[in-house]
Amino acid sequence: MLIGKTIPNDIIFHVRIRDESLGGDNPYKWTTHTTKDYFANKRVLIFSLPGAFTPTCSTYQLPGFEDNYEEILRQNIDEIYCVSVNDSFVMNKWAIDQGIKKVKLIADGSAKLTKEMNMLVAKDNLGFGMRSWRYAALINDSKVEKVWEEEGKMDNCPDDPYHHTNPTNILADIKI
């Protein structure tokens, strides 16, 4: 059961961030962030999906959270994070490609957070390897307050269910 679970503060994410002071065509530098940086002393909504640049994730889910960003934050939410088992290069390029300015993307390249949330599944049937099951969670000061999970969680699921983690459904569920 995820509700009530405290996320450990020491999961490390290796992140490339833009730093204009570096100049050149690729002004990015490596930094690290932890789950403490993302979740401590905040009430955040995370949503996780199978992969950047995939059809449902790129057409509906990520843009839907970007479009509903302000309304979601009005529900006593401090930040919205999109988590995917992809590296920081891919997540940065995906954000640029999608025109994402508000939702923050977390590259869980080693799937440490995804494992901690018990959402790691095999997607070998699609050539993806290990990825996240589609879910969302409301996390209050590193503690899981609420979870939305798509039905049918299994390795190599032949379908890509997308209903419960739709931003419109989540917003209706958390609306004050």
C-alpha cells in the first residue's frame, strides 16, 4: 500500500540543467537532486509514465498537466513533477519538443524512485526494457497522501491504459 508511505530523502537524480554562463550551443551542466529536494516540506503532485516521446504521454498526459498547471496548483499543490525512466538528455529534449515551461520533469534513469513506488514493470514487448507503470501520487512532505494507478498493472502489458491518471480526473478528485 503506497498511501502513508514515506519516500526516502536520499534517492539521487543526475540532472542536466541549462546554464547560460557556459555559453556555446549546449550550455548545460550536471547537477544532482534528491527526493528531499523535490518532496520535503512541499505538497506535490507527481505523475509517472512509460516514456518520453511516446504517443499517449506526448499527446495527452504531459500536455494535459501543462495546460492544467495553474488550476492544479490552486488546489494547495506546490509543484507538479513528471517522472519517467529516461535519462536527463531525453527528458530535457522532450520538454523542449513539447514546449513545457511549467511542469518539472524528473529523469529517473536508474528507476530508483519508480522501484521505491513499486511501479517498475517490464515493457520488453515494446522494446522499452524496464519502465514505469502509469500512475500519479500526491506527496505531502515526502509522505504519499493519495495515489491514482491505471488498471491492469503487469509486465509486458498488451495495452496502455490511460484513464485514472488523466489530469482532468485528478483535478476533479483533488478540487477544493
